[in-house]
Amino acid sequence: MIDVEAIVVGGGPAGSTCAWRLNRSGIHTIIIDKKRFPRLKVCAGWITPKTIKNLQMTREEYPHSFLTFNRLNFHFFGARFPVRTRQYSIRRYEFDDWLLKRADVDVQQHAVKHIRKADGCYIIDDTFRCKYIVGAGGTNCPVYRAFFRKTNPRNRKGLIAAIEEEFRYDYQDRDCQMWFFDRKFPGYSWYVPKGNGYLNVGIGGSFSTMKRRGETVRTHWNHFIKKLEDLSLVKGRLFDPRGHNYYLRQAVKTGRRDNALICGDAAGLATIDMGEGIGPAVESGIIAGEAIIKGTTCSFKSVTRYSFFNILFPFLRKAHYESIQDTSYCSWNKGV
Ligand SMILES: Cc1cc2nc3c(=O)[nH]c(=O)nc-3n(C[C@H](O)[C@H](O)[C@H](O)COP(=O)(O)OP(=O)(O)OC[C@H]3O[C@@H](n4cnc5c(N)ncnc54)[C@H](O)[C@@H]3O)c2cc1C
């Protein structure tokens, strides 16, 4: 039996950030993840300045490709609305592995199946024992299933069905593009260039709305890839996309029950308007870690709910506005 003070189930951004915070406070923590890192993660990999700030990252220490966008292009009903802002793209394959290593804790590869409570401790698959357990295992997190399903039920109306593909491509348009409600799609599609010549294209929208209409995300994906071809954004590719479902933020009643906590997609915290989940995963990972350190409740009230506000009105935050005066297109793009 491996016996430690805290176990974080899931080594994505929520879990690694929580473990990083716990470890820095001297709490003996391990991460359990079913996958060996670096691992593929279905995600467009768009991140915000707020996320970088919360992670206390610097350009110098991040060793992988990192693109800076000084503008995002929003498309509504055929019209393009370029928005001056500052946002970034990373590759999850690299980013998650880097965050996990930075947490500097032991990582065990194991698919968690069964969790029980005995003598004030949590026992995982009769192999691991801990005082604190943090569920950061994404949509199907076993900690959520064991301890939070009843207190924080998920409404299927908030379920997002998404598919995407990330691949090497000699892209000519280096801008980030997003198309909303194309052909009545209840969501949006994206074209996100990455460093080192990678491109991510994908589509994500309301599962329940599509189901009600008898549509699938695949139907819309087929229209989307034709559009990419027609716009000469991606030409002649035989796509083989991967899908994943996750929840937009709903009423998260509690992030803590006794010494069990949840964060990130396990808690269902992606932003209501754009499904941005990395930033909320990082924010909630820090909050869960601090709740353990300080012995407090775990509230996600302060976690970002809407992405649009931060994108559209960066000038309301002086420091951010000053930071976008740097007009270099790919100012943080090592290895390209
Ligand atoms: C197509 C798509 C595009 C997206 N694009 C963006 C974007 O551009 N920007 C953005 O901010 N958000 C985006 N998101 C959302 C974002 O990917 C998630 O919100 C984010 O990954 C949540 O992080 P997490 O750490 O909570 O969970 P995850 O990153 O899912 O990590 C969970 C980890 O838990 C592990 N795990 C799961 N079950 C078990 C188990 N039983 N035992 C052990 N380990 C387990 C998994 O292997 C995984 O490593 C996108 C999502 C999708 C589907």
C-alpha cells in the first residue's frame, strides 16, 4: 500500500497545478494518471494571459513552442470581426507534460476504478491510501463519481460535444479564426495555428441541442472541413479527428466534501460562453490546493465564468493593455 498525505487523481492542468501548490507547501503529494505523459489531449490549446499569470510562468522557463496572437478573428453570419487582444496557443502534448514535471511530485500510472473511505482515509483500488484526495480526472473523474455526483449533479444541457485534429501543416494564415453558429451550429469552430508548424482545427457545440435536432457533431464537422478547403485554409487533407465531451460551468455547489475535493473538468468549470477550460482548471486547482493547506471550504465563485469579457475588453485592465503594445507577431515562439 502506498501511503501519502494527498493524492491527486488526474495529471492535466487542474491536477498538476493543484499538486504544484500542495508540494510547495510541503504536503506530501502524488499524482495518479491512467496515461503515461506526454500524452495526447483533445484540445485547441488556446490559453489566456490570466492563465499564464496564475501559473506564475515566464517566457524564459517554458521550453516548448508558444504562439502569441495580437488579434482574434470572430466570424458571425459571414462577417469578420477582428479583435485586438493578446492570447496564446500551446500544444497540450507539451504543455501538460511540462506542468506535470514542474509540479515535482511522484507520478503513478494507474487507472483509478474504486475509491472507498476507511478510518478517515481514502483507499484507492486497495493500492493507495491518503488523507486528502483531489479529483482532477476530467469529465469522467472517479472522485466525482464516488463523492460528488449527488451533491453536484450535472445537467446534460451543459454538455459540449467537440471534435478536432492537430497536425503538422504549412499554414499560410497565421491568425486565429473562430466561426460562430455556422449553418445554425449550436457552438463554434476554430482554426488555431501553433508553434513549430502545427495547426489545430475543430468544432464544439451543445450536445443536447444537436440531439434534439437529430444532428451529430460529425455532420457539422463535414461542413467545417469543406469550408476550410473552400477558404484555402487547409487544402487536400484526409482528416481523422478525435472527439471528447465536457461540461460548461453549471451551479457547482461545493468543491469539497470532508477531505475529498474536485477541480477542473471534474467539477465542470469550463466558461459558459466559449468552453475555455484550461484557465478554470488552473484556477480551481490552486483553490483546491489552498483549501487543503488552509483547512477551509473550497469555493469556485471566483473562477472565470466568461471568456468574452477578458478578450473583448482587455483595455479595462491597464497592465494588460500595456502588455499588448508589443506588436511582434510570434514574440514567444521558441524553436520555429
Ligand atoms: C476539442 C476541445 C477543444 C478545447 N479547446 C480548449 C482551448 O482551446 N482552450 C481551453 O482553455 N480549453 C479548451 N478545451 C477544454 C479543456 O481541454 C479542458 O477544460 C481542460 O483540459 C480541463 O483540464 P483538467 O485538468 O480538468 O482535465 P484533463 O485535461 O482532461 O485531465 C484529466 C486527466 O485525468 C486522467 N484520468 C481520467 N480518468 C482517470 C482515472 N480513472 N484514473 C487516473 N487518471 C485518470 C486523464 O488521463 C487526464 O490526464 C477544449 C476541449 C475540447 C474537448
